[in-house]
Amino acid sequence: MSGPPYELIIGIETHVELKTESKMFCGCQARWFGAPPNTLVCPVYLYPDLPKGYQISQYDLPLSVKGWLELSSGKKVRITRAHLEEDTGTLKHGEDAGRRYTLVDFNRSGVPLLEIVSEPDMSSAEEGEAYVRALRDILIFSGVSEMRLEEGAGRFDVNVSIRFQENGKTMWPPQSEIKNLNSYQALRDAVAFESNRLWEEWRSGGDIRTRTGKITVGWSPERGRTYLQRSKEDVEDYRYFPEPDLVSLAPSPETVAKLRETLPEMPSERRARFVTAYGLSDYDARILVSDRALADYYEAAVKAACRIRAARRTRPSHRGWKGQRLVGEGDLRRNVEERRRPRSDHEHARARADERRGRDRGGGRRGHQGEPRGGRRLQGRENDRSRRSRRCGHGKARP
């Protein structure tokens, strides 16, 4: 199956609500999702008769510029800037008896928002998804944001354009900006629909042939299509002006260096370490690191098991003790102590009866879940011995 007759070009603006307790310029709670409408509003943002009519944004004076993010494929996506601004309120559209209406909820107004703007370096919806997934992992691991997509704490504005050859010329029609996508599925579906719509509009001789600026569209997952919101304004239409109540901010190189030293281990670094230090497959490492809490729990469990294994080397072995599942260190310690407790005559007799029943069903004492010792399961566990040793810092894995 041949691909589309055009080259797809994608740039993404990622909007990230910061993980803060309060809003940007007042003491109202920042965790707005689920709160009753208009209950998290200070006079700073809402007078009874006049809501604040503008948004404070760093925009062209950001603290971070000219960055990049490397995808798992090795491709680097350039990042133009990352700037802070206030989040906006939410609009609820409805219809009653044939009349349409819009309700305004100011709870989200003023929540600290980080906007990360990429260059148009992505050429497929799959690359766009890989980019936002990798970016989300970094933001969560660094503690910047929880990126709760289902709550609107992470949203994507995707700029879509197509480029193709026509009559020996390179054609690059005006782009569309798809606003407020909050799921990976929406990103994939919306990009596929809008890029094909641009192509069909060009072929049919539509407005795209004469339009000079880009348009803003929304995405309706119910209808599976985009819809026009507005023609995109130019920069001049936003009427930027200096905020008179804020002083300039210029962090020193020393401050930046100190902040950089406090950054935690990034997801890509942790995945690589899980593979080399613990002998995990790349797939297993990715599953664990996809959730920071799960990755932390795994490492804590491994360290606890290693401490117990080190302690066991100085004690008599205890037959039948298994650590096949991840449990707390206290549970394992109680297991060991239970095995060390002297058995009663009744317990000895029951253990010998269990062993006889095991020999009658297949010979020899039984291994884990009924497998004979020396059978296939035990052999697999023996093959994993070197990997377990490496997890605890002993020896190397076999090739």
C-alpha cells in the first residue's frame, strides 16, 4: 500500500500545568479538576463585574530556548522555547430548547502553565506521539507536572501542514493548528484526518489555494473530524505589552548550574541502567520506567532482596524458602524466622507425609508449583542465577 501523495510536517505546542499547590499570582488552590464551578477564584482574577481581560505570558522572553529532545529512534526534535504563562478558564458549551449557550468556569484561570514549543521536525503522527510521550515522561520524572491528560493538565496543539510537488514546483499550503488534544488517540486520529482534509481541499480548488494564514480547528472524537474555530491571528493581533506589576527576571549562570545539579535521573537514563545493572530486557525496562512509582518500587524490592541474600550467605540455608514474588522486606524476614522456629512432632510428621506424596506423584521432592526438582522450571531458574547475581552487584550475566 502506497503512502499519501504529500509529505506530512508536524510541530507541537505542549501545554503543561505545573505541579504547584497554588495559582501563579494568588493563593487559590491550583488543583482545579472536579471542584464546583467558580469556587477557586480570587479578586486578583475576577471582580464581580469585570474579569481580568488579559493573560500574563513570558512568550518571547522565555527562560529556556533552543533545546532538543531525542526520540527512541535516535531522531532529535528541536525545541524553540519553553515559556511560562497563566492557564485560562474553561468554556462549557450546550444547547437548551434549540438555543445554544456557553458557561464560563474560572477555576482554571491563573494556574501556572508551561508551554513547550517544538520546531516542525516531525513527519508522521507516530513521531508526534513518540515526542509527546517522551516529553511527558521527562516532566513527570523531574517532578514538574503530573501531566494528567484526562483532567486537562496536559494538552497538545498540533500544527499540521503538507508539502508536495505540482507541475515541477514545491507546494506548501497554509497549515492548520489543531487545538487542545488531550490523548494520544486524539493526536493520531486528528492528524490523519486534518492532513488528508488539507490535501482534498487543495485538489478541489478550495480556499486553501488563496488563503495566506493558518486556521485553528478543533477535534470532535464523536464525529471523527475537525471543525473550524477561527482564522489564526497574527502576532500583532494579540497586542502584547509589558506587565507593569512584574519585574524582569534573569537567572545567573551559577543559579542555572545549581538547578541543573538537582535534576533527577531522566527516564532514558534509568531505562539504560535497568538493562545494564539488572539484566532486564529493553521491553521490561520500558514497562517499569513508564511509571515512576513502579520503577521506584522495583528498585526498592531489588535492594531489599539483595540485602536478605547477603545476610543468608552467613546463615544456614533454610529448605523450601522461596522469594518468587515481590514482597516487602518485613514479609521475607518473617518467612525466614518462621523457618528457623523448631518444628513440633506433628509438623515433622506432616512434612514427611508431604514429601512421600511428592515422590509418589513424580519422584523426588517437589519444586515451585509442583514441578519436580531438576526439571524444566528449575533449569530455567539456574540459567537466571547469573542475572540475579548481577542485580545484587555480583558477577556478570552469561551471554
